[in-house]
Amino acid sequence: MANKEKTGQRAHHLIDTKFAARELRSLGEKELGYLAEVMRGETLSNYISESSMTRRFEDAFAKRVGAKKAMAKNAAMSGLVEAVSVSGAGPGFEVICDPIVHFGGLAAIYFNAVPRFADVKRDTYNMDPESLLANITPLSKAVIVTHMWGQSAEIETIRDICREKGLFLIEDCAHCVGSTWNGRHVGTFGQLGVFSFQEFKQLSTGDGGMTVTTDEKLFEQMRGAWWFSGESPKFVYINYRMNEVTAAVGLAQLEKVDRIVEGTYNKTLAILDKAIEGCEWIRPRTVPRQAKMAGYWWACTWEGDKGGLSYEKFKALEEELDIGLRFGFNFYPAYEFPFFRESTAYRTQPDCPVRCPFYTSKSNYRYTWGLTPVTEELMQRLITVNLIFLSIPAAEKMAEGIRQLIKRMEK
Ligand SMILES: Cc1ncc(COP(=O)(O)O)c(C=O)c1O
């Protein structure tokens, strides 16, 4: 953990403020223009009127990703939790998710559903459809698939599995503005797709999120739930909407995001990929030909131990050269986090959900080491860099550092 914090801090000095104003995510006249409109309108929350800033942002975002409808939220987490509720998952049901990050599992336990973790592929870091299939049980209700770090999972295969098995498919697109599979934007394959606009994402509103869908009937039910009309909503909904001020920033950011993803994040990603080209003991991430990546987070894996190289030496040299790489990402799969095993405010039984009385009688599922062996091994080997505040000159400097590091290891 100490190492992670330290490398995060060291990476920060690479932020080039002059470059940032031009080519990285930035705030300026566009945002101020829309914000002025909101202030003049003297309405701070409005998701009903078609001319509101929130509706304009929702409609523009839906159009950008090719969805029928979009619903602006205060965070992606709210969208994921709401999606679990809409799926009908609850006590005694399982929600299958992937374990590199914990957000899908967290969304499931809000509604006392049991997160069940499918493994990822060693080369793409995304959910392995075979493992998804192997984790489907009579209790499965929904799947939350993460398109990790701007790269689509094998979403057509996953969608087909979900259709065949009658599972509600939720796409976690938190990292994915501009990411497609066979030319179609992620978030539009399942019933719901959820995007994040938190500070460290390609499009930021400070905090915020967007749920998209191609199912208009589902959208009407969800919108109807938010807009309290005196009737019982169809499901337990999450009333965490976006306000007009946030939407004004979002609309302005949306107009810039493609240029920044293409012009900077995809370039910095390529610069770092090039730095490890030809190195036999650092393996680049595989991008399937169907996937168009939206640069967000660069990643590769350490394989040097197989040729007798020392990882400790590698990390010490990296520190000496002050490159700013992050090792191991979170180090462990999500099910190793104690909060999946301990009782929380949302759960009343110790060791819920996997030992909850609704569940144990039906399943022997446990969160134990060995549950997703590929993820367990992968996470120890990950070498990553968040690209959001990395300028092209800073990426070039970092790439030069990586080249030197490789040379010194091979000397
Ligand atoms: C994959 C993934 N899903 C969901 C979230 C939650 O997003 P938010 O902070 O907007 O709630 C994050 C945040 O980093 C994330 O990385």
C-alpha cells in the first residue's frame, strides 16, 4: 500500500499545467457559458423540462454513445446500485461481477444480493466469458461487467450468454467514454450502461454519472420512479439525480471529450506501449481487434521472474529513476476486502451475504483465495499509470524513463 501511495504522489509532479490548459481535460469558457445560462434560469434542479441543462446533457450523451435514453446521476455508484434494484436482484440472489475493482460487488450488496466473482482473462484484464458461464447458478439474476480501463470486455459474447440464461446485463462503463466493440459504444449492449464523471475520468463533472439504455420501456419505468406522482414506484429506486450546475459542466465537457481522448489519452497510451515494445519480460495488454480503446489507464504486466529477474530490483530502479509507475494496482481481488465478509449497516447477519440465512442453505459459495486464480496472479503483476493528467511531453519523459529502466535491468 505504501508503495502505491508513494507512486501516486510521484506521478503528480508530471502534471504540466501549461499543456493541461490546451490538451488535457480543462475547464473554461464553454463551462462558464452554460453555467451562466443556469444562473439566469434560476432553477438548480430540473430533470423534467426538455430544455433543462440536465435534459440537454442526457440527450447529448445518449446521442454520443448511440443509446435511446440517458439518465444523469450524482455518481456512477448510484447508477450501479439502482441498476441492481431494477434487475430484481435481492436477498437470496446472485449478481455476477468481476473482481479487479469492487464497485460491482458493492452495488450488489446494497440490496443484499450476493456478489459472485467471475475471473478475468490474463491478457485483456476483462471478464472471461467462460468463467461467467461457470459461475451461473439457479440463483443468478444479473451480471455487472466492467469494461476495464477504457477497453471493452467481450461484450457480444457476454450479452448472448445473458440473453440465453435470462440474466439482466449491467455494463460498468466508468472508464469508457469513446470505447467501442465492433464499432458500437459500450453501455448499449446490456439493459443498462453506467458511466462515471468523477474527477479522474475522461469526462469529469467533479462527481457525476450517467445511466444509458436502449430499452425505452425500461427508461419510462425508471424515470417514472424518480418523478414521484403519488403512485408506488415499480422498484426501490435511488434518488441521486444530477443538478443543473453539474449538468452544465457535463454538457461542456462532452463537447470536448472526443478530441481529448483521441488527441491526448490515446496518444499517451501509445507512447507508453511503445516504450515496452520488444521487452520480453514486460507483457503489454492485449486489445482484441473488435475493441477500440478509449485511453484512460495504461497497464502491462511484469513477467521478469520467469527469466530470473528480480521484481524488487525492478521496483527499486523505478524509484531511483523517479518514473511514476504504480505496481500491483489494488494488489488483491475485491473479495479479499473485509467489507465483503463483514456485517455492515446494510446487512444484519455476521458474514453476510455469503453466510446469510437466505443463502447458505442453497449454496456453498465462499470468498476464499483461489476463487479467481487468474485475477489473483494478474493483480500482483500489474504495472499501471493513470493517464488523465498526463500530458504528451510528460508521457514521453515517462517512456524514456521506462526505456532506461529496461536497459539497466538487462545490463
Ligand atoms: C469501474 C468503476 N466503476 C464504478 C466507479 C464508481 O464511480 P463514481 O465515483 O462515479 O461513483 C468507479 C470509480 O472509480 C470505477 O472505477
